[in-house]
Amino acid sequence: MTTQEIARELVAYCAKGEFGKAQTELYDANAVSIEPYATPNFAKETKGLPELQKKIKFFLDGLDAIHSIKVSEPLVVANAISFTIDMDVDMKGQGRMNMAEICVYEVKDGKIISEQFFF
């Protein structure tokens, strides 16, 4: 799969809130996830697909509702993908909030090897 094809698939999965499916279908077994900073719930860096899957499950389990997800068109240059995502969600115990991020991905040998989020 080309980087452009991966970008189209990834954006489609994210727009539907199918983040776990995106990981299963598009990520390398040794993929890395990088957050802007560590929090009590998320490490700055998470390594390996099983750990990334636990991370997204923990995030989704912390939601009462997803009202909307808006994903920009992807920008693709060589082996890099980026797009913005804007989610209107109800967080358990925190109420309704907007979450906006820039998402950046690196592709190697037809699989996503890293994701990094900026917010």
C-alpha cells in the first residue's frame, strides 16, 4: 500500500471513530505513539501495537459519547502523513469538550511506524 493509500484509509477510519481498526489494518507491529507530554493516563511514548491498542481502548472507554469527528484532508509528502482532527466528545466525569489535534504519521514498507500528536 502506498503512503497516499494509507492516508486515505487512515482518514476514513478516523472520521468514523474506528481508531482501533485503523491500528489493526494499517500499523506495523512495532509502531510508536508519541504524545506532547506524559500525563497520569498516558506515557509520552508508547511502543508496540498491543500497547497502542490498549492506549486507544483506554481513551475510548473514557468517553460517554462522541458527538462529531471532523478530519481534514491529509497532507502527504514522501513517507509522511498529517491531518487535523477535531472531536466533540463527552468525557466521563468531565462533561462535553472539544479536542483538536494535529496528527502526524510516518510510513515504512506499507505500514504506519509512528504517530505523533500535537495539541
